[in-house]
Amino acid sequence: MVDCAVFRESLSAALDGEPGPVPEAEVERHLGGCSACRAWQEQAARLRRSMVRQAPAVPDLTAAILATAPPPAREKWAARVALALVGLVQSGLGFAEFLVPGDGHAGHTGALPAIHLSNESAAWNLALGIGLLWAALRPRAAGAQLPLFGGFALVLGVVSAVDLSDGEVGAGRLLTHGFLVVGIVLMVLVHREHRRRPAPAPVSADALDNGDDVRLPEHDAPASLAPVRPRFPRRPAGRHRAA
């Protein structure tokens, strides 16, 4: 008795261009005397032809796309370099407060020691300097940091004006806050320049009018499916387990 499954495995491998478990000569002799395997081979060949389609010929549109696409805008580095310098100065102020703790808060006594108030101020100045440096390095992050920097500068300006009128702070201390104001202005400029950079526009068929005709193979379009409305609200995508 002949095991047709082994020969059909060889026939399937031959359709894929791979060697099978049985030599080709034996497969041909088996096909000469087995009508069932011949029918199976014809059916497998028809199925493969229906599944495998030849890719349509697509013209090379590289030159037309490059000719139509806008040239890349020249990036302006002046505002980013200035913002980085202000960020370094602001970070230096924070480090200086760490090296000389308690200066400017010596008169404050209460629940929080003066040394802790000084460390909080130093941490804020250092964090603001790091934020300015990050905005100079990544201009797309400048817009996200503007509400934080703007709110801090607004509250700091009101508090500083009150302390100045009461004689609690000197003009020299207020001058150090000027770097923050300059940094916010530069951050706005960096954000605006980043938004003005043009994005490449989509290329339409009319813009590529070069006479090339791309034809895709015609086939029956699948029937449109009615939208399925979920019975329960979906959870956020972050809670879904990855498959």
C-alpha cells in the first residue's frame, strides 16, 4: 500500500519551490498511477494561483516627489543657543544656593528651618534651569513647559512685589529672577519657531502629472460591514493586555 500523504507533502513542497521528503522521480511515478493525487495536485495548484497575485508594476516616482516636496526649512539656532545659556545660568544659581545654604532665609524661623527653605529654593532654581536646557535641546517640549514656567513667574512676581514693598527682600535678590523672565521669553520664541517649520505637504496625483498609469488588479470588493456598537464602554488602551 502506498501512503499518499507523503507524496502530497512532496507535491505541496514542490509548489512552494522547496524539496520534499520523496525524490521527484518517485513522485512522478506515483502520479502516473494515482488519480486521487493528480486531482489533489490540480486542486492545490488552483488554490495557490487564486491566493498568490502578482504585484502591479509601479513606476518610480522618486524624482517627481522630490521635485514637488518643499525644501527643508533652515533651522534657527540663535534663540535655542540663548535659551541654553540662560538655562546654564539658572542652573548655576541653584548650585550656588546649595553651596551657600540659608542665605536669604536666615530671618525665617518656624516650622521649617531656614536651611530647608534654602534647599527648596535651590531645588526650584535648579529644576527651572534643567527645564530651560531641555526646551533648548528639544524645541517641541517648549510649549508643554510654558504653562508651568508662566504660572511660576506670575506668582513669583506678585510675591516679590509684596516683599519688596514690605522691605523683606532687596533689589539684588530680585535681579536674579530676571534670568527666569528672559528664559520664558526665549522659550516662547523657540516654541513659535518650531511651530512655523513647514511640514511636507501630501503629493496628489495632479501634482505628479507625468503620464504614468498605475493599474491595480481588479477583484470583487468585499461587502461593507455594518458598524458594531459595543454594548459596554471600552477601557483605555493602556489597560489592554498586549497579545
